Amino acid sequence: MQPIGGTWFVSVNNSYHTVDIRRWYSKPCIGSPLKPTAVGIALTYPNWNKLKNAAVRVETEIPALVAISPCWHDSQIDLMFCDECSPYHKAAEAAENSNTSDNADEH
Ligand SMILES: [Zn+2]
């Protein structure tokens, strides 16, 4: 499974001969595994190839797309709090805050 930005991932399923482009989510618990959402599409290998060819055509026909660049971060901390590069940081923070408030209730 490869991240392609934010909460989107691409994975290959050799059993069904599909390439899955899908949004995944994480529950706000530390160590919670990623789970797939219903938002996405499973493409057959021929359709995947058509999509790749279409992407090349879009790049050549819309030169302005060259101006789009990946994220740039001044520091590791900036990267950790970027919604595109670390899409689940808010879930981790929520879990951490709930643990902190749990501890506060015990006192
Ligand atoms: Zn980023």
C-alpha cells in the first residue's frame, strides 16, 4: 500500500487483479490500524493502464500542472503537522489528549 497524499492510498490486489485507489481512516486511538473507507475505486489492470495513459495526456495537454509541487517543510515538526504528509496526526493528538484528560480525572 502506497500513500499518494493525505489519507489516500494505492494498493494492488493480485487475487482480484485490481488496483485500488482508496481513502483510509484511523480511529483516534494510539496504535489503531488504518481501515478502508467506501470512498475509492478498484480498477481492473486494463483500466489502471488507461488511467495512467490519461494522466500522461493530461500532463502534456495542461502544462501549468508542472507548477504543482510536493510539500516543502522547513522542519521535521512542520512535516509532522502537515495534513498531507501526516494525515493521521490529528487522530494521534486526540488520543493523546484523551489519555491526558483521563489521567487528570484520576487526581
Ligand atoms: Zn506536507
